[in-house]
Amino acid sequence: MSQFQYIVMKKMVYVEAVLIDISGTLLIGNEPTPNAVNAIARLRSGKIPFRIVTNTSKESAKSILARLHQLGFDIKEEEVFTALSATRQLLIQRKAACLFLLKDEVMSDFEGISTESPTSVVIGLAPEMFDYTHMNEAFKVLLKGGSLIAINKSKYFKTEEGHQLATGGIVAALEYSSGCKATVVGKPSLKFYELALESLGVDAANVAMIGDDINDDVRGSQDVGCKGVLVKTGKYIQRVVDESGVKPDVVVESFADFVDSVLFAM
């Protein structure tokens, strides 16, 4: 496989493949970021392999793919890697019976997972499940020694209506009250990145992760050996980046800008 070099701000980064975040990178809410649809098409025509890696717990993998297709993205089913699918793999490995704090729309991804006498709590972004009754039920499972499994522990995300509270604070509340530390399945989990890299078949050192979250996307990917590329779309806030202590390998205005530079370098 040939290498592609990406030169920006006097830095040179060699990549053979890319991992791409969805929320804030490809899309903001239901709107593609500038030239993102064309950028995906250019990656494919340039024969640069990629995987879409997302922490979302609001949509099933099929729903995500359908929405991307509707918006004009040329993405194949096997190119989408979700935290929901990784969570399902974990639950099967553990033979877990679960109390799910998830949206009804994603439960098709967990067909066949037992909910009888739950010994694990699985939590994602499902505001309708975060009332006292549901949270207290989850707390009781954890207090009896159950495990807490978080699809992700993101602090916030961005839609067309601005920044929105994500799952992290809710997970932290259950951790605090039960004394149970959550297993976080999605980004920035090393295991999540390792599974995504395995599907690409490319060494981490030659892969760039492109995203808008300084911790989940940049730090998480750097921890596994990838190049961390931060976009200034989505949830990007300069103050948060400065306070994180994380140094991206590259900072660009948008996903499309990164792709343009890769193809230009070719």
C-alpha cells in the first residue's frame, strides 16, 4: 500500500488510511460540514481506505448509514464502526444480562441480549431515561455489585442549536452514587481504536484520526499510536483545547481541508 503525505503548517504526516468522526466532523446535527460529502468521494477516488468511527448512542448502525446515504455520502456498511456495535461485542463476551438506559431506536443493535435479572447497566445518550425512576433502578443494580457500561463518556456535543449536554455527566452521577467505575466502550477506549484499526489492516502509526473532540478523538487515537488531527468544526473550543494539555499532530479548519491537503500532496 502506498503512503500519502500530508503537509500543513510546516508539518509532514504520513498516512495510509484515515479514521473519521461523524458528529462535528462530517456532520453538525443533520447538516454536512463544508464540502464533507465531496471529501469522502475524493478519498474513495484516491484509493485512501477509511473507517467512520462514532461514539453515538442515539442511532443504530443501520440508521446512521441510511442518514449518511440520504445526505449524499458514499459510505459502505463495512466502513461504519460504532460504539454500539463494540458494546454488543463486549456484552456477548461477558454473557451479561442488562438494564438498558438507551433509546428505543437503538435497541435493535442489542437483539438477543438478556434483560432478565440484570447484572449490568448499559447507558448511552437517552434523555427520556434519565428521570429519577430509571436512574434509581440503575443505581440499585450497581449497588448489588452490578457493572456499569457506558457507550461513551463524552461531556458535550454540538447540533444546529448549539452545544448540548452529553452522557458523561450522567455516567459520573451513577459512578458517584454507587461507587462503581464505568467501563467506557467507545472513544477514547484503546480497545475501540484497536478494533477499528484491525478492520483497516493498517499499522496505527500510518493512520490519521480526524475529529473535533480533543480527548476522545485526538488523545484517544494518539494513545494507540495514530496521528491525531483536530478540526475546528463541531464542538471545537480553543479554551478547552488549551486546558486539555493534549497536542494534536495537526489542526485544520475542517475535514475537507485535511482531505484536500492529502490529495494535493499525492
